[in-house]
Amino acid sequence: NPNAGMAMAVTQFAAAAAALAWMFAEWVTRGKPSVLGIISGAVGGLVAITPAAGFVTPMGALAIGIIAGLVCFWGATGLKKAMGYDDSLDAFGVHGIGGFVGAILTGVFAVEVIGGAGKKGLIDGNAGQVLTQLWGALVCIAWCAIATFVILKIVDALIGLRVTTEEEVEGLDINLHGET
């Protein structure tokens, strides 16, 4: 139906906009873009548009994509460096930050003409939706933090969370999987 078509369209728009935003951010900060960066930007755009896909116009999707591309770039480069955490795949910088940004921006760019009666955000006159989205995102963060902590404690008690330093230096492929 038209709603599915619009969701597909805005998904493509957001991914493309985020890929380009990441590319330009990388170009400005590092002197040249990278294919991995463009792909990471596209993934960030896909993550950010997911909560909004059934509620925003193509222009809203472009805005979400551009913002997500820039914020995810910062999350995967600046925030990771500032906090010093180990995230070789940039899962937090792209998925964590992108998901949070997308959830909040859904409350900004949702419009009744796409989402249906009563489903509108800040630009359509419902500023309260931004707070609702923020509350939902914060509850999600709390739930995930608590659940992850419990799971990590169980795994640590059963098998441990880290390999030895020697195994890490030598490489996990050979030590854990017997492969070179």
C-alpha cells in the first residue's frame, strides 16, 4: 500500500543522506573519504530511520539521514576516542548513537499525513512527542544496560569474558578456532 511504499522510500533517502553526510565529514576531517566510512554512514542512516519510517516525509528522512550521518561519524570517531572504549566494529557509535538519534528525531519529524491521525511530532505541532520519544529512548538505555550487566556477569561466572593476553596478541583465529 502507499504506507509501505513511503516507508521504503524514506528508508532509502535516509541511508543515502547519512552516507553522504559521513563521507563529507570524513573528507573535511581526514582529507579523503573512505568506502568503509560511506558504508558506516549508510548503516547509521538505516538505524536512525527505522523508528521513523512510517511517520516521516522524504524531507524529514533526508534531515534524519544527514543528522544521523554526522552524529554517527562523531560517535564512531570522536566519542570513542574521548571515552577510550574498545569498539572495533563501531557498533555503539553507529547503532547505539544512530538509534538514539533516530528515536528522538522521530518525535521531531513525524507528520500526521504520513503516520495517521494523532501521530505527529514537533514540526506538525506536537512538541510533547519529542519528550515522549526521549523518555522511551532513556528507558530503553536503562533496560539494555541492566540486562547487559546481568548477562555479562553470568557469562563471566561461567566461561569468563576475556582471553589471556597471550591469546589476544597471538590472535583469536588460531587460538580459538584453529585457523590462520
